[in-house]
Amino acid sequence: MKLSHFHFELPDNLLAEYPAENRDESKLMVIHRETGKIEHKMFKDLINYFDEGDVMVLNNTKVFPARLYGNKEKTGARIEVFLLRELNEEQRLWDVLVDPARKIRIGNKLYFGDDETLVAEVIDNTTSRGRTLRFLYDGSYIDFRRKLRDLGQTPLPKYIKRDVEPEDEERYQTIYAKHEGAVAAPTAGLHFSKHLLKRLEIKGVDFAEVTLHVGLGTFNPVEVEDLSKHKMDSEELVIDEKATEIVNNAKLKKKRICAVGTTVMRGLESAVSSQHTLNTFDGWTNKFVFPPYEFSIANCMVTNFHLPKSTLLMMVSAFIGHDLMKKAYKEAILEQYKFYSYGDAMLII
């Protein structure tokens, strides 16, 4: 498969600027892999496709407010700083992206907040937009993290042109988010409401939780025609014994194992044993799934509608077959499904 196989024309008006009014009332396209049948439902109808003993695997990562705005010393120029990951807790070193990058050089200082009590010094260039910052703050580590959180904004994707609104803090987060560390939401999970989770639980559906801290690398454009040459950024992944037990038990009983989102699918496929069961995992994964690919763990999947040429679209293609993916996306555009982070959902069974 080549990069050009994943190009399609996406009308601008189908990029969702806002989420559906109620989490579980976005549209849901249901795709039957074996027959190629496509149904149009609402997300809360998902419950009708699962039975007792089936398992949903959720990514319980929590998005932190990663986008900060600071001012450059002397010139006062406004600089956007996007926190990617903490490199050293003691020294308060962070891997960040800066914009506009051309103005930010090693040795520059940035001042944050009205009182300017938080300062950062640029100590390294990592990529064209990437920098390493050392934060200077007169207070404990807990106070420092609180300050970052207070000054930070919800990191909505760049395609959303509007300003961040108070509701985004809640809506750009799954209701089961627990472990802070993601700079982008695992968006398939945004459709689950407390009510829907409760109904699934009452029906006897089991839940397994994994943690994959979504980085911006997930959305990095693929710039090589030969997909085998593309390198994914590494993301932190934790799969504990409880999750492996729930998943392997369901696999043994030939139940449905549903990966809620591409991040979960990547996580599961990063921890497969030689017997095609799920192993525990605690480390980093740069797994890139593209066709042709044999999946070992999940046999169904919930996902959003993805952008042309994205690694996420490539995974969907690998899971349902390229022709069926193209047919489904053509129909989604025709039926005015909303795309991307705040968009509608797809259930592949």
C-alpha cells in the first residue's frame, strides 16, 4: 500500500468544530466486516451489538492542558508553547513545540502569566519546532504542576479554528480518564456517557482499561509514499495484569473484544504474545499498523472518522479491508458524518 491510496477529498464543513450536544447522541456508522453491510445509527445504539461476556477495552489516559502562551524576554513577542512530555521532574525539563519557532533560540527566556512567576529557559533545539525548556519556578514540584495546569489551555487540535471554550475542558476528555499524560484525547472514547456505560455494565459487558498517553506523533503527517519507511513517535503504554486477564479470558471464550479507539488497538497489538494472547506491558510503543496486517487481539473496534493520509485511517483500512474502508468513507461524506476529534463514530464488527 502506498500513501496515495489514502487520499480522498474531505469537504471543510465536515470537520467538527464542536462535539454533539450529548456524548452518546453523535451519529454511528456500523460496518459488518464479513458482509460489507453498512448501517446508520446513533452512538447509544452501540449497546445492541454487544452481549454478556463481551469486552470493551478503554484507554484511560487523561489529557492535560498542554497549550501555554508566554512572552519572550525583551521583545514581549507572544509565543505558543505546547508541552509534549516531561523529561526530568527534578530539573523541570520539558520537551515542547514552540510557535513561531524561528524567534526562539537557545538561551532565550519566556515569561508566563500576568505575574510572570513562571519562567522558562530554552536549553536545546530538538526539531524545527521542537525545543527543550527548563522551567524556573520558586515553589514545590506540586505547586509547579498546579501552576502549569492553571496557565494551560485544553489542547484542541489545530484544525479547530475557534478559541477554546470552558466546555472543552470537560468534553475533550473521556468520562473514564484517570492517568494524566496525553496531549490529545483518545477521541473514540468521547462518545461514551455515564448512562451508556452503566447500561453496558448491566447487560454484562466487561471493561478492561489500558493507558496509552497519546502524543502529537499520532497526528504527524506521513511524508513518504512507501508506508514501510514511516516512523511513528513513541508513546508511553501500560497494560496491567487485570486487563490482560479480562481480555485473554474473553478471547478463550470467543467473545467480542472491542478496541475503543486506534490508541487502544495500537496498544493491544504492541503487547501480543507468541500464542496470540495479550501480555502485560510497561514502556513505550512506536507500533505502526498499516495494511496488510493480521490483528491478534481485538475483533471489533470503535473509532472516529479520520483525515486523509493519516496513520489512523491506515489502521482502519488494515482492519476492515481497503475497499470497504473507501466505500464507508464515501458514504460518510454523502451522509454528512462529522470527521475528526469532535466528530461522529464508526463501529466495525
